[in-house]
Amino acid sequence: MQKLSVDIETKVLSDLDEKITDLTQLTIEKPQLMKIFNNVKKSNQTEEVAFTYHLLQTFAHVYHMHQRKVVSDNEWTGWLRRMRTCFEQGKIKEYWESGLELEKWFDPAFEDFIDKEVVQKISTKQEI
């Protein structure tokens, strides 16, 4: 019975993630739509910001599916490597730490995970 509950919860979360994916796809195509949910006066509403949000949303979804044991440890290791590589080599870390406050759009557990297991780990690696 508990497995059925987890399966239903996972399905609901996947459906919600699909809806967010559709919405972020629209903001990538039309960045001006981002002001509907984030009416920041800055001129930072770009396709790059929308894509960053979409990428983080994908990472958050994988993180939550791993928490529910839907994603295998091997798959999770691959995703964790991708996340760290993006934060290490791309601009996503700049956006995460910027005044855009993208972390406000994600749950505290995912935010804590990114700060401790991604950003902190790559910062430690770069110091060595």
C-alpha cells in the first residue's frame, strides 16, 4: 500500500513538473512573459535566465525523484556529475548566487542540496 502511495505521489510530481516545463518553455520563447511571475524592475528578463530556471527545475525534479527512489543510484551519480559540471563550467552558479534569487523558486531541501552538495563541493575542488 505504501509503494502505491509513493507511485501516485511520483506521478503527481511528474505531472506538475511537466506543467512547469511547458511554462518555462514559453518563457524561453518569450522572455517578456517572465514578468508575470517575477516583475523585477531590472532588465534581466532574458532567454538565458528563463533557460537557467528551466535547467534548475529539471535538476530539482531529478533530485526529488532520487529522494523517492525512482532514480537509481547509478543514474543519480550521472545527474550529480552533470549538475556539478554545469555549476563549475557554466554560468548557472553566477545566476544561482546573483540578485535574481533563483533559489527562492525552489524548495528549501533542493536549495540546501545545491548549496552544500554542488556549489560547496565545486568550490572546495577549485581551491585544491
